[in-house]
Amino acid sequence: MSQPRVVSRSTLKRLPLYLHLLESLIDQGLQTVSCTQIAEKFDFDPTQVRKDLEATGAVGVARVGFRTVSLVIRIKEFLGWNNAHDAFLVGAGNMGKALLGYKDFDKYGLNIVAAFDKDTRKVGSRIFNREVLLLAKLPNLAKRMHINIGIITVPAEYAQGVVDLMVASGIKAIWNFAPAPLKIPEGIILENARLTQSLAVLTNNLTKILGEDGEIIEVEYCRR
Amino acid sequence: MSQPRVVSRSTLKRLPLYLHLLESLIDQGLQTVSCTQIAEKFDFDPTQVRKDLEATGAVGVARVGFRTVSLVIRIKEFLGWNNAHDAFLVGAGNMGKALLGYKDFDKYGLNIVAAFDKDTRKVGSRIFNREVLLLAKLPNLAKRMHINIGIITVPAEYAQGVVDLMVASGIKAIWNFAPAPLKIPEGIILENARLTQSLAVLTNNLTKILGEDGEIIEVEYCRR
DNA sequence: TAGATTGTTAATCGATTAACAATC
DNA sequence: TAGATTGTTAATCGATTAACAATC
């Protein structure tokens, strides 16, 4: 495996977009693609696409572009999506269920192998073919199965406790869906999937085009 | 209402964090807070917090700080969270259910009033006390109820069709959870809540600290 | 060869951070 | 008054964009 380079968060977030596009291009039978073509699809600057691809270590051919198939492989390897990481999910509520039911995570390097909850009424049931286990059993299982990824879908007030338990259980990367600021020790990776942030951008932009009474006062604004 | 200023996406995404903190400070009975105190909680630069608050139009008092209660009101107003926008959700699958079941959206300026699906088996049922209606009924209802926000939780291949339907129905802002690149006309606001982007950052960071065999090779890295 | 595209270096732009005056 | 904090202007940093040489 080639040495992973340090890459900006912005670049990392664009790579999945390219990946989706490339996979549909492959389905269409296209063998090569240029940065310009990719850029057009997303309204990005072609140089930005080139830099992003360069960051993954992908190499193109002048006048031809990048081979779609090897580019997909390269990006997946760079993102750690080539072989799936096993993960534990804590919090078998609505969001937990939604994630457990999401079929495509294996494509994205994620394999949720079990769910945990402290509610004994939920324990023992199965959600989308994954067992719901008592939260207290997480530490032993995580260590024995060498689980590196933990997903948090509990209410905000319990999130820090779950983080501490996960860290003590050897989990190295935490994907947090709870709207709570979490403290983690050095060396642990925390990624917040905060819906409220995305919603804030949406509603703020909406208020800009709405008048006080909810009527449209201006429709110049366009977000892409 | 004061004139909303143009503000960076980064600032907009930090505001909900401040809001959560402020609400817990208010619960604790604190009447004022300084930018430095807020910054410490999130490990941000105090000047950044000050600029963020300034962008909302909030005014502080030298040597004292900002009044917690009025700051919350100011931020909410700026984000458009002071009175909730009615929204329609399309796609009564797992993610749709999870969003319908999320109790706190009214705090975040969002009120999902109905769900739509093209699957007639789902139509007529109720999910978290909201009716599931036939997708074909969306245009008329959206116009009649002056719905401005649409939420998309359908599979990727149907997302563009739903966007087009929403736009034709007078919906101005779209919150998209489908992993598909969507085309929208000028003047329509599109906000993508893409889980895969967040996941990409997580797994890439994880591969950096994992060796090829999945063993930890380095634990220097820390993301906050 | 000609020209499209890659790869790379330089310029621009915007966000973050630093410095400092004004204020209560 | 003294000093912490706001508000504002300047400097820095990093990402994006532009320019251009190398390549097939």
C-alpha cells in the first residue's frame, strides 16, 4: 500500500462524490475520464479535481485522462473503503435503526456487526439481522473482535458516557450522531455527523429569501 | 428583523454548537458568557467565536460578555430557528422514519408536517403521528400549505425526480439525504446531508493509524 | 505534428489567527 | 483606576484558482 498523504478535509469530502460518478461511468462502459469531465458534473474547478485525485496518489495519462476502474480502486484504497471495517453501533433508536438498515455501508468501508443498547427491552431483538446486545457487553466483545469503529446514536446526554466506554474498549474511531460536544483522549478519531449543522445552513439561506411574513422577497440566491 | 448578513458556511455550522452550549449554560443559571469561555469549550480561537457572534448581529458588553438569553434569541433568529418552517418529507424508508421520529427538530426551526411515498402499501399509515400520503398529492398540498422546505430520503435513483417535483410545487429549499448529485434551478436552495462524506473523513483517518493487517501502528493522530 | 490533458508552480482569495484600541 | 472583554484592523495561513510546461 502506498503511503497515505495528509489531505484536507475538503478534499476528503469531495472524493466520495467522484467515486459515485466514476461508478456510474463504469456502468456506462467508459474506460477513461478527464478531470475536466468530472469537474463539469459537479461545477468544480478542473484544477481542483486534479489536485484531489493527485492527493490519492492516482496517476493519469496526458491527453487521455484517468482509467475509471483503477481510479475507483485508488480512491477506495485511499479512503479505506477497499475492505470493510467492522463497527459496533450504540443506541438502537430511530437513527440507529436507520443506519442498521442502510444497505450500502459495505461499499463505504463500513460493516456494522452488532447494535448495543442499555434498554433491556430492546436487548435480544434483531434489527436488520443484527443482534441488539446489552451495552455492558460491549467492552469484552469489542476487545475480542478487535473492533476499531464505534457509532453513537444515543440521546445527547448519554453520548459522553458511551464515548468513554468505547475508548476504554479499544475503539479507535468514533462516528457520532448525538448533538453533544464530546471529549476524547489523544489518538482517538472523532467524526461528528451533525444534522443540525447542515440544517442551520439550509434554514439560514431560506430566511435570506423569505420576508418576515414568509413570502418570497428575492429569488436571486442559488446554492450549489 | 435586522438585515441578515452574508456569512461563511463554516460560521453557520459553528452557530448550532454555540446554541447548544448556551442553552445548557442558561439551564445552569448563567446570565452572561464571554467569547473566551465559549472558545474554551470547543477548543476554538476566541477571536473566531467573536467574529461568529458578530456575524449574527449580537452585541456584547466590554468586560462582561454576552447575555446568554439574548444571544440565544439572536442566533436562533439569524438561523431562522425562532419560528419553525413547515416541511414535507419524501421517502418513508428507514432514514425518513428516523427524521420523523426526531423530536427536537422544532427547536431547530423545522416542523415536518407530512410524509410522502410512491409505495401505495405505505400510504395511509402514520409514522410518529404524521400521515404518509401518496407522492402524487404533494404538488397540490405544497402549494396550498405554502410549504417551503422539502426533505428527500428516497433511494439515489429517484432523488432527481423528487427534486423536480418539489421545485414544480413551489418548494424553495431542499434538504437532501440521497447520495446523488442533484440539479436545481437558480433560486432554489439545496443542502446535502451526505453521511458518506463524514464517513470518508473517518475511515481515511483510521487507515492512517492502522497498518495493513489492521493492527495499530501509530497513535499520534488526534482529531478534535 | 498538433492539441488535449496531466502535472506543477504561482497567484488569488477567503478564513483563521494575531494585535491592539475602545470600553465598561 | 485597573483590567478583562468587546470590537476592529492587520497578518497569517491554507485552499482554491490561474498559468504554463511536459507529455502522449
